[in-house]
Amino acid sequence: MSGPRSGLRHNRPFTIFWLGQALSVLGGSVSMLALPLVVLDVTGSLVGMGLITALSGVCAIATGTFAGHVVDRVDRRRLMIGCDLARAVLLGSVPLVWSLGGPRIWWLYVLTALVTVLKTLFDVAYVSAVPSLVEPADLIAANGRLMGTFALGTLLGPVVAGLLVAGVDGSWALALDGATFLVSGISLRWVRFRTRGGAATARPSRPDTSLREVFVVGFRFLWSHALLRPLTVLLTLLTFVTIGATDLLIFRLQDDLDRTPATIGYVMAVSGIGVVCASFAAGPLRRTLGFGPCWLGSTALIGLSVAGMGVSRSVPVIAVMAVLFMFGVTTGGVCSMTLRQEVTPDHLLGRVTSAFWTVHNASGPVGAAVLTTLAARHGVPSTSLAAGAFCLLIAATGLLTPLRAARPGPPRKPPTGTPPAGTDGGPADPTATASRRSPRPGRRR
């Protein structure tokens, strides 16, 4: 294959996987907004609506502690199909339950908990399965396409949800989401995952079932790896800022500049340009610059854009800063996800992904609370400048770690009879991923 684009264009299993998940992401974004709206419409209670959101967050974090263990112990394709079909049944049941005796709020809470557990399991399996669908040289481009589709679906989903809830009963909006999961599950029937070596997917022979294996193994791999350890720490700090940045943007436009909700929607929609551009640019940038400069550069760009959104009084300038912010977030996300997939042994990838998400996402809600509190007390401009400076400090700190020159590539095959690195639960050889610059960037990622 001549390059990532041509490789993906002729990769039928990946194309089926990508199209099925694109529809599934759009449907999931619909229910993300439709579910709280249905609760609010039925109960008229903001507390009830907030409880749905809180329940979803708690279940996601709790499931993240064991999702990786499950993903690494079972057939990933069957797990994903099962999660899709179960979500289709659960969400599709809402109109039926409503027709049998009116709205049942208790069922929405049960449904939220179950769907969140299934979603977390699916997402971990989803990331773990991508390396089994594409060649190593195509991995960064595949992740860029998937990440871009996910971000666009997240932006379009609330719009579709608003139209559906306004035009039909909210329960049918949830049923539509269930239909998208049904299509996704059916599409996976035509997708076959294979190991990186090309053989059929296999599970390790060692039982590996003690309780400590549920979460600790993934975290131990992260912490012992020369690149993943600083990346996890720095990304946890970065997530502290980025989750609250959207709240600062909305507060700045609505309260400080007295703009209408329509203007806010316009800015949020325009920011999607950054997602689209990053989904195409992440692969070429990383092949040219290497992982370290690409990820650290995206972190610095996030810092500059957060500061710019907070101090500018011009809506067009704020919109441009929002585009740059989304470009930086998406590029960094594609690079970090690809790095984990490249350096993690296949049988550990689920646990490593789950541990990584659980650790760095835990700082997001805390960061959002801190940033909004500071903005209410000291104003958005000063808080945004401080947040931007913090992001630049994260990028500068990264220059002191192995990330600064990292150009990781796919793990090399060990000699015949030699066990692959990491099969004992320890890290793969960090020297294979933090090596000197390769004179052939197309071969090293």
C-alpha cells in the first residue's frame, strides 16, 4: 500500500466498521441529549434531569475499572455486537413501556445505568479492535477518521435530538437511537478482527483472573512505560483544563458579551471545522514531525486558543480560536490513542485503554468545577489566561520527558521462539518506541 489513505480506501472491513460506527455515534449523541430532555419533560425537575447525567458519569467511571479486563478476556467482536444489540433493545423498549401505562421514570434511570455500562464496554473494545483492522502504517489515519466522525456526530447529535424531541415524542427519539445500534451490531457481522501479526484473534493462555488484574495491570503498564507514564500524567492535567474550556466559552459569549444562544450555536458549529481538518492532518503531521512534537504542539495550541477565547471581544475571533482549540484537542487525541495502540501488546490493550481513560478523565469534572468557580469570582479573561498558561506549562514540561523526541513505531516481531515484549504483563521495550528519528518517516510512527 502506498500510504494511509490508499490503504484505508481498499480496506473493506475497516470501511464497514467505520460507516456502522458513524451512524452509531450519531444515534448515541441523540440520546445523550434526548434522555435528560425526556426526564425534564415528564417530571419538570432540574434535579431529576441532573440525576440522569450524574448517574451516567458514575456508572462510566465504575465500569472503567473493570471494562478493560472484560475486553481482554472475551472475543471483542462478539462483545461489541452484544453491547450494540442490548442497547438497541433497551432504548427501543421506551415507546413500548410508555404505551403500556404512560411514562415510567424509574425505567429511564435503570436504562441509563445499563446503557452506560454497555457503552463503556463497547468503547474500550472499539479502541482495542482498531489495530486488528488496519495495517500499522494506516493506524494514525484510521484513528483520525474515527475521531473526526465521533466529534462530528457529537456536534450534530444534539441538533437532531432537539428536532426529534420537538417534532415527536421524546421516547421515539430514544427508539431511533436504538435503531442505530441495531444497524451497528448487524454491520459488525461482516467485520473480522485479526491480531497484529495477521493470525486470527486469540486470547492468552494464562488465566490471569485475580481481582488485582481487573485494573492494576493496565495502570502498571502505563506507569512502567517510558512514554505512556509522562503522557498519562500530562494528559490528566490537560483534561483538567479542556473539559471546562467549553463552559468558559459559553459564559464569555452569553454573559460577558451578551450574545444570543443562536450565536453560541454558530460558534460551536464552526468549531467543527477544526475537527474535520485535524482528522485529515493528524496522520501527515505525525509522520512528518513524530509523536512528541505533534502532541506537545497540539497542547501548546490548546493553551493559546483557550487564552484567546477568553480575552477577545470579537465573535469571529472567538470562533477562530474555537476552531484552533478543536483542532488541537482532536490532533492530540488521535496521536495519544494511536501511541497506546502501537506500543501495547494486544492482550493488554483493553486493560491499558480502560485504565488510561479512567485516570485522565477523572480530572475533567473537577477541572470544570474549578474553572467555572474561578471565572465567576475573577472573570473569564483572567481565568482563561491562567488556563492557557497552564497548558503551555504542560507542553514545556513535556519537553523534559522522553515525549519530546518520541517517534514510536509498530512493535517489532521478536525472533522465533522468543516471547514478545510485554507478554508477562510488563511493558514492551521502551527503546523500541523512543528511538532516534528514522530517515524513512513512512516506516516509523
